[in-house]
Amino acid sequence: MTITSRKHNEQLPRIVTTHVYPPIPVRTLDWHAYFDGEEESGIDGYGSTREEAIADFMANAVCEDRVSPADALRLIDETTTA
């Protein structure tokens, strides 16, 4: 899914989530979210669920001025209901 950011008038890559499940006792890092193609160099987010990772990622994207708050909410809604 490609989303257009109204704030920056650019095409945003799709959000990718992976179930990492690291060998540690804490489960808050089980899911990883990032923009497609930016897994090594871009911003990302983590959470104990897929939805938490996406929400953390979008909060980081807003802080880094990659998306507007309104676009972040729309992306969260579209990504978690797909």
C-alpha cells in the first residue's frame, strides 16, 4: 500500500512489520515496523503486538517530520485494519 503524505506531497513507502521474537524475556520488542526499503537506515518502531509496533513507528515518523500527525493516524488505521 502506498500512501501520499499531504504535508510533504510525496509518496510514502508501505509499512512493513516483522515478528522478530528476540531471545530475551521482555516481549515489548517482539514486533518491528518500518517503511519498505528503509529497514536498515530509516526510522522504525517496536511493540509487543503488530499494532503497537506500527503506532510506535508512526509516533517516531511524526517526531522525525516524515509524516503529519493526521497522516500518521490515517496510516495506523489503514495498516491495522487491512
